[in-house]
Amino acid sequence: MTAPVLASTRAELAVLLADARRAGKPVGFVPTMGALHDGHASLMRVARERVALPDGDRGPVVVSIFVNPMQFSSGEDLDRYPRTLDADVEICAAEGVDIVFAPSVEEMYPHGVPAADREPDGVTVVPAPALADVLEGAVRPGHFRGVLTVVAKLFGLVQPDVAVFGQKDYQQLALIRRMAGDLCMGVEVIGAETQRDADGLALSSRNRYLSADERATALSLSAALRAAIAAGPDGVQPALDAAHAVLAEESGVDLDYLVITRPDLGRLTDDFQGEGRILVAARVGTTRLIDNLPIQIGASTGAAGGDTTKGDN
Ligand code: PAF
């Protein structure tokens, strides 16, 4: 197990990547906010596979660890967000990551951190398309502008060939994929399957905030998704009803949204048939959790895939 090289400035990162670029090797990238867990480790494994070369060599895998203040609005948990750099670097080492980029806020935002929820004053940001205003964006105004801005900066610094994101943040994945395509960033955006504990809870850095009782309550989110999937052949409304019935059994779940959409998050009609996506967000105690899965609505065509979608440019 070789420890990754740590870079905290743009200049250090550029030096570390120069050899790989000169040799024409592909660069794999996993952007994170740290507090890494097995879900992140699986993204690193996907990135490693994707930079493998036919001769057995491979290109470097870069993991960034940066708690991006621009994607938190005031009142959100920026200060409370866990910062666990030493443990994170150990996980990166175990997954054969080559470079960990852990910049300061000043390094990433030398002109100051723009507010995500109002028009920026003299600093360039990435405006998010309308897809950013629904679901997570509806309860976290400006959040995706902050996400897209930092990811665009990170893509500019790392210039990856492939970047891997988790499907757990499904709307984020869709928006990053859209940005990479719309702005011709030349990076393949890959969505990797959500990793779960054996009892179904989707892995999340925020799970560590849950007490034992809250964790037991939180299991109802994935249980609700599974109930909806089981009822999916009967249609959209029966699927939603089945999920609501599971959530109603838990008094500790403060539901934000439970929706079925098209796989691209577009709206569907009540008589929709085919593959959709079911997404849930809820507060359990003070912790906000999200989860989602593919769902087949109506008669199966055999086309409903697993929990993996690949990105395009
Ligand atoms: O998913 C995350 O951890 C963050 O939103 C990301 C993509 C690293 C941007 O800060």
C-alpha cells in the first residue's frame, strides 16, 4: 500500500500531473468533500479501472478533498461538516489513489467565496440550469450553483479524462453531466452505483450524525424505495402509495419529497410506463438524508437496468 502524494496548491497539483500528461496517460478523478467511506472507495475503484491501459500500466487517479463553502447556504451544516483528512488519506492509500488534492478555501476561491443564492459580485460562477431548481435545489437554493462552480474549477485544475460521482446524489450527477456536455469540458462523467450497508441504508458522510435510534428510523427510506419498486408494475400512484405506507409507519421521518421521475429527472404523467427513478429526501432528527433507485413502472420490458448509468460527454 503506497501513500498518495498530497497536494494542497494548484501549482503542486500541476507538477504532480505533468508526467502523466506528457506520457499521454488518462487521468481519473473523484471529487469529494472528505469524510470518506466505502461509497467513496467504490468510486476510486471505478476510476482506477477506467484509467487502466492495455499494457497493464495505468494513468493516475486523483481524489480531491474540499469542503466547498459555496454549496452551503447560511444555516446549513458547513461548520459541522466532518473533516477527517488523516483517515481520508488512509482510505485513498488502500484504494491505490495516486494524488490527494486538499486545497484551502483561499486556494480555491482566491477572490473570495461567492454567495451561491444571489447574483455574484465580480466573481465568475457557473449558473445552473432549471433542473437545479427542483428537488434538492428547491430546498437548498443556490446549492447546485455552488456544486457546479467548484466542480468546473476542479475539472479545470485536474483536467481529467474520466470523473466518477455517486448515483446517491442523483440530481447532482445529472447536473454535472449536463454541465460537462454543455460546456464541452471533454471529460467523461461516470455515475457509480450507490453503496449500501447490509440492511439497505445508503452510505453517506452524514450517517455518522445519526444516533442508533435515528439510524433504525432512517432504514425506512430505502425500505420505502423497495416497496415502491415492488408495486411499480401497478403504476406510478400505487408505487408512491406503497412507499408512503412504509414511511408512515415511522414517526421520526420528516419527509421532504418522494417522487418518481424519468431517468433524466423529467416529469412523468400518471399513466407513464417504463423505467423511471424514484427519489426520496427526509430529515431524521437533525440530519437530512437522500436516496434513490431505478424503478420499472408498468409491465416490464426487460429494459429496466440496474443501479448503474454511464455518463456521456
Ligand atoms: O458530492 C460531493 O461530495 C460534492 O458535492 C462535490 C461533488 C465534491 C462538490 O463539492
